[in-house]
Amino acid sequence: MPKPTKKDLALAKQLDALQRRYEVRYEKQIYTALKKQMQPYLDAIKQADANINRFDLITPAPLADVLENLFVVAGTAYAEAMYNAIQPPTKATKEALRAGWRDFMRLFAVRNLPQTLIQINETSQKIIRNIVLGGLNEGLGTLEIARNIQESVTVIFRNRAKLIARTEMAIATNNAAMQSAATSDFMYEKKWIPATDNRTRPDHAAMLNKPWIPFEQNFIVGGDEMRQPADGTQGAGADQICNCRCKVVFRIMRDVDGLPMRK
């Protein structure tokens, strides 16, 4: 049966609620980091007109710790929630599993965040550069341009913080879910559960009626291969990843006698 059961949907809803709680927390931190990102540039142009082109002062440093913390803290909590749903651990193994998930998410962040930070920083520089060029074309002075930047980015950065938080949270939590299942004793099939509203991409909404597939197999989403929602490692682009709210869930594979299959 391709469609998820009520239990699968209830689990996806529970995991979504957990993800949203962390999303709200980190959205605020990301917004603050984005403002810190541009502050050295603002300070520089207020000191000297010659610094107007020093966009190199806008760096990803303020965001690095926030996003790494997002991956480790939210990812570990999500992995634990998923594991509790598919194979509740004993007290003796819970802390060891938690430590393993923390290490996995920290390593995942170290490997994947550098490119993400570069892309976010390039977008920040482009936003500020456009505001500066607009001000110069209007004949504004550097202090007026600095004021325009501060006023403009309040709304822009709030929207960016929401996008970054949701996208990075989807990447972190779905990777955490896969790692959670990978550390289980059993063999699993997986299912892509899309968000069910009119904001969901048609390619993603169509996954609701697609069959369960083996854990190691890739989903085919609108022609793109993806290990899980928000996965870009198989070649899927930003059009399949940004703002994604989909979830991956699992069910135990069973042998011909109906018994759970162990690894």
C-alpha cells in the first residue's frame, strides 16, 4: 500500500511540531546573526567614505556557530524522537545513541556548512551592494546610505532568517532521521511524507501516493534523485530544497513469516 497509515501521518505531525519549535528558536538567532554580519561594513562606511566598496567586511562568521548549533542540537533531538518512535531504546543505550547522533550531526555540519555559509554571505553582500548602488545613484551620502541599509534590512533579513531557518532545519532533521534509522537494529523501508497544503511543491505533493522504498534507495522527485527530503547530495537543486517542509518516515521490513528483519 503506497499511502502512509494514520500512524505514519501522526508521527510526521509530531516530528513537524518538534521541528517548528526549533525553527522558531533559530529563526531569531539567525536574524541577529545576519544583522551582526553587516555591522562591520556599516561601522566602516560611517568612519570613511572610502570604505563604501568594502563589501568584503561582510563575512559569514556570525552565522557559523548558530547554524552548527542548529544542526547539532535540533538534529540530535529529532534523531532521538525518531528512534523512540521506531525502536525505543533502553536507558542503558539511550545516552550512547545520543552521543553518536551528536557526533554525526557535528561532523555533518563541518562538512556541509562551509558552502552554505558562502552562499548566504554572497546573498548578503549582494543585498547590501544593491542598496548602496541605489543610494549612490540618488546622490546620497554615506551616512544616509548607512541609514537606508539599516532600515531596509529589517524586513529583508527577517524574511531571510525564516527561509534559512526552515531550509537548514529541514536538511538537519531529515539527515538526523536517516541516521537514527541507520543506527537501529532493524531493516527499514522509507516513505516521503509531504506537507499537505497549497504551498507544497507539486513534485513533493505527488510523493504521498508513491510506494515505500528500501532504506538505501533514492526517491525520484520530479526527475531528481534524493535520499530524503531537503537532500542535495544526489544533484537536486535549490528548487527542491529551499523552504521544504516534507518528512521521511520508516517502517520495519518483514520476512515471509511476517517477522521483523534484523540487520
